[in-house]
Amino acid sequence: MTGVARASRRGLEAPTSATSVRGSAVRQAGERGGATVCVLAVGLAFVVAGIFGAAVGAAGTARQQARVAADLGALAGAGQALLGEPLACRRAAEIANANGGRLLACRLDGLDVLVTAEVIVEPLPGLTRAARAGARAGPVRA
């Protein structure tokens, strides 16, 4: 055998153009799109995790907003406690509304004002949740 024949049997000689096109098509057919599917699956997992994280964050933010509305409403109501429950609760409702909440309950216990506020949040489209918080404010007792 000549050196050229041995080289082509070992695959060292460059294949002809017809063999090259057919061989590359066969090799690529089994590999086409596999990595794309994996990358899309990983990307989808990140998107789902991001949406879930955003929903949890929105719920946590709503809870904190409800606490702030209740605390500030109770403080504002305590400032009006000497004028009676209707005025104290009206002021508490104004402040709770100004802080993005809604006053659910308000009552006077002596000079203490007890307030419950609620914030409605929609962490995902079509999913509505309510975050509630309560607060108490009044004069300092020794």
C-alpha cells in the first residue's frame, strides 16, 4: 500500500467534499438543539424562581406597610384620645389611609388606642392577599 492509501484508511487524508458534507450532516443531526433546550429549561427555572421571589417580597412589603399604617394610626389616635373615641378613631383612620392601609378596627381602652390596619396586595395577577397588623398606643405608665 502506498502512503496515501494508508493515510486515508486512518482518516488522515482530507475527505472529499461530498463525504465532508454528508459526514458533518450526520454528526450535527444528533446534536442539533440539545444545548438550546437545556439553556431554555434553566432560563425558565430562573424566571419561575424570580416570580416566586417577587411574590414573597411583595407579601413581606405589604405586611410591613400594614404595620406602619397601624402604628402611625394608633399614635395619631392616641393624640386625640382625650377628645373621645370617635375623634381618635377618625384621626387613626386618616393616618392609616395616608400610609396605604385601611383601618379595620379601632377602640379606646382608657387612654390607649387599639388599632387594626389592613393592606391589600396582589403578588401575582389574580392572587389577592390581605396583610393585617395591630398596634396599641397611649400614655407612658410608670
